[in-house]
Amino acid sequence: MTIKSSQSLVKEALAQIKTISSDEAKKKINDKECNLIDLRDIRELEKNGRVENSIHIPRGMLEFWMDPESAYFKDGKIDMNKEMVLFCAGGLRSALSAKSLQEMGFKKVSHIDGGFASMRNNGFKIT
């Protein structure tokens, strides 16, 4: 049995998804073109803070919360017509998540290179 490494999965995802900089994300947010989705664990949010105007969806629940046919779908929480801009702490989970949303059929999906660390360093308001 051959197991793909997590590094391999991330590398494959990065080749198939759209990656944007934190500056590009900031412009999309200011222009109200996207849903900014924070995939970090609740403990990470409690320890490091939340990005203003972001929507918290724990990584483990993403596919369920984004599926209109799922019992866990969060109707009205997300504007399904806007781009889904994902981030995590550093960009690995968000890369895998962006690929997963694409596989679900979402067309406008991207993830932020460098994740929360990059956003904090580039002037995003942390609450």
C-alpha cells in the first residue's frame, strides 16, 4: 500500500487552484466581491484572534456547511454567488479546502498564500 503524503496532496492542490496574495484578498474584501472564510480551529481563533469580516467555518465541517443538501448547510451565512476566499494559519489547509470546493462544483474559489500569518503582517484588522 502506498500512502500519499500530505505534502504531495498540498502540492497537487496548489497546481489546480487559484492562489492569491493577502493584498489581492484585501481588495476583494473592500470591493465586497467575496466571502472571506477562516478555516482555522476554534482554539487558533481564541489564541490568535479573528480577522474582521471573516466567516469561521472549521476545516472539518467545510464540505457539509457548503452543501445545500446537507443537514449542516448554513443557509444565509454565505453569499453563494461570490468568490470563496479561504485561509488557514499558513496556507496548507486552505489549499486542500479550495481543491475540495472546486471538486464540489464551486467555480469561484481561491486561497490566500501564507494564510493568517500573511494577513496579520499585511494590515488586516484582527479582533
